[in-house]
Amino acid sequence: MRGFPLVNFFLVLCVLGLGGLVLRHLTQAPVESHQTAPPSVAAAAAGNVATRVTVLLSAQAKRVELTTLDGTVLIAKQPQETLFNENLELPLGTSGMLLRVVWSDGTSGHRFAKVVLEPRRLPTLEHVFDARGDLDDLWEFPPLTLPSL
């Protein structure tokens, strides 16, 4: 036998022990913290989440309306440009939008509108509506809920 078998045994035992401690630490369930929620979470718990809405239109529109599925009007305007942004408070639990666009020129060509929702602390959602003539379409997405802390 070469080397010191007893020393080799203890070195292997230490390496295995350290590996076990690392695995235990990685697989251990996280401990619940009892910290108070930041003010933004407390405000959102009231039922709304701050959201930036971007709308991109393929042509000049006479009227644009964006409403939630329960009928709450979020945007109702006569835009001067084909790209505009709004900062809104979306209700938590919102699971869809209805977009209506009346085009200025009145022709029945193929048109589109892209809507991007950027809720604070939530993943960005985007959808492209397209149709011949005016748009009147529904977009369903997973309900907006705050991540658990």
C-alpha cells in the first residue's frame, strides 16, 4: 500500500461530509420571513397595479378605445400619432382587454395595432391585433396577480 491509508480515509470522509452539508443547504426549505411589505406592495394590495400601456398603430386612427373585460374604460382617445403611451392603474385580476380602433381613412385594407402592457413587478405582455378594416377584438391573458413574497 502506498501513502497513509488512515489519512486518506479521513480526507475522503471530510469531502463526503462537506458534500452532504452543501446538499442539505441547497435542498432545505426557505424560512418564512416576517418582514413588513414595502409600500408599493401595500398599495397594490388595494387592488391596482401601475402599468405602462404602449399602443402602436399601422395607420392614423380616428378613435382608439381600450377596455377591460368588465367594461372599465382604460383608454378612449383620438390619437394624433400612431404610437402613444399611457400610464394606468390596472385592477388586479384583470384577465383580458378589448381593443376598438376606427381608422381615419376609412379604407378596408389590412391594418394592425400592437398593445404592450408593462405592469410593475410583473412580466410584460404584448399582443398584435390585425384585421381588414376597423379593429374590434378581444385579448385574453393570465390574470394579473402580484408574486408572493
